[in-house]
Amino acid sequence: MAFISSGYNKDKPMEDRITDIGPRKYDEFYHPIIAKNKGKWLYHEILEPGVLVHVSETGDKIFTVRVGGCRLMSCTHIREICEIADKHCGGYLRFTTRNNIEFFVDSQDKIAPLKKDLESRKFAGGSFKFPVGGTGAGITNIVHTQGWIHCHTPATDASGPVKSTMDVLFDDFKSMRMPAHLRVSLACCLNMCGAVHCSDIAILGYHRKPPILDHEYLDKMCEIPLAIAACPTAAIKPAKIELPGGVKVNSVAVNNERCMFCGNCYTMCPSMPLADDVGDGIVIMAGGKVSNRISAPKFSKVVVAFLPNEAPRWPQTTAVIKKMVEAYAKDANKYERLGEWAERIGWERFFEKCDLPFTHHLIDDFRDPAYFTWRQTTQFKF
């Protein structure tokens, strides 16, 4: 009502708008060809790894050069991206949901100079600042969460394992030798901000120990009812604790058998830290996808139950992922996603071909009637 009383017109939302409140309307930043042809696109093609063309029913074409980007960027890095866009693209670019940067040009003749400029720019250590690729039947950029740099509940880092993994898979980011596109993701903990439940290969940070209880300060720092209510498995209950010296304090007790190590309690209560150098590590999952093509969407399955955190290069984690990628590239049929390949050959053979040990802990025994009855895909079966 406040908007209406101030003269807001829902039929003309941009009229008399105060532009320094909130973001500008997104379509103000469209490339002119995109703005002109919105809703009129006929098809797109991948001309070479990292280079796409979209063709409109009007005959207009827009060319895209995609480069890999990091999730956490410095101001100087973003300024350099803007400088490249101003130099080659009239200032037009966009970021994808997987942290790629896409530069738009309106002529195919402009692609080669843009690519040459992008691939000539390197960091002091020698790595590419703007590697061209991430399209088609290759490995896309890794989408990931915050990690140790910013989040309070991670069981692993994000930037470290992602950088290490992409170093190992870099050639397949710049090429398209895979049977289909391969999506890799990372989530630092079971909150799964990184979409690891539906990726071909997923790196999941995992806590294995219940929270530590700092009884002396817990009642002073925490709202105990909030900490109790935050637990999804009802593993926390109020408790009276006697400290050394005979002082009794209000605190909580944790049923370790019920704890799923999610870290929700630490979010509510800083006196219940969960991080542990030995208990924290990585789980590898595989076989998930969002696409409806060929088969219904799939959830990822755990294929490696635990790998330790080995900063700074995570050698065991990257070695496992490399083995999985190579086995998939060698054995899968064209257009077959990793999970579809595993289901076709059988998960037993998947573990053999990827040279992964199997334990009874990896058996997926989840059964839910809703899983079979909900129509959760466009691929209806009547």
C-alpha cells in the first residue's frame, strides 16, 4: 500500500522510479540484438568449444564467447572483464549460473580477435585468466559454495578443491570429447548449497563428529530453545551441567546416535562448533542430473564414502574424479549422461570400471511411495 500511496503505477513500473533503490531492470542491459529478437530465437549452434551462435527467425545472429570464471572475484578482475567487454563487445556481457562469463559480439569476424585477447591474459603463476570453453559435450565450470573463506559450517573448502579439480580436468573444459556434457559441483556441507544432489559428479563436504559443547558459555551466547528447535533429528535437549568448581549452568545435551552432523545447531549457537580436522572430509557422489532428455531427472548417489581434507591440492579427491571422468569418456554411448551410463552397465560394473572400492555403506536403500507416485518429470508414464 505504501507503494500505491506514493504514486506507484503497476502498469508502468518504471515510471518515476527512484533508480538508486534496488537493481535496475534487467532488460535495460540486453545487447541490442537480444532485445530486438526476444522470443524470436530459432536455434543455436556450438561453432567450436566455447563459441556459440544464436539465430533468430528475423535472420539476426548473436555470437557468444564463453570463458571460465571463478566464483569469488576481486574488483580488479571484474574491472578487467569490463575492459575486455568495452574493447571487443560494445560493453555487453553476462554471467552464467555456473560462474562463466559470456562475451557477446554481433559479427563472426570479431570472434578471433576476442579469443586471442582472452587467451593472452594470464595470472602471474602462468594460468589462464579467461580460458575459453565449457560448452557442449565437455566439462562445464564447477558451481560451488562458500567454503572456509566465508561460511561457518563447511566440512571442506570450496575454492581449493574446485581449483585443484579444474586443474586436473582443464583440457576437457576446453574440448568436447565427452559423450555428453558433464556437470561437476561442490557443496561444503550437508546443507548442499552447491546442487550436488543433481550433478554428474559431486564433491560434498561431510562432518563425521557431533558438535562440541562449550557448556561454560553456551547459555550466555545462545538462545537454547533456538538451538534445540534447529535440530532436524531432535538430537538436542536441554540439560543442567555442573562445571568444575560446582557451578551449575543451563546447557544442552546431544544424542550422538541421532546426530546427522548437519551443523544447524552451530548456526543458532556458536558454542556448539562442529568443525574437526580429522572428522571433516569429502564424500564423492555421482549420477545426478536435472535434464529430462533421454531419461527422467536423477539424484546423485554416494560412490566414495569419505576422503580426508588434503589442502592445498586435495590429491586423493582429484585422482578419484579423474578416474571417473576417464572411465565415462571411454565407455559411455554418445549423448549418455554419467548416471544413465552407470544404470545401463549396472552400478556394480560402474565401480569396477572406475576402480572404486564398494562397501555396504554405499547401498541405496531409500524407498518412498512418493518417489514412484509423484509426477516429478515431463516424462509421464501412464
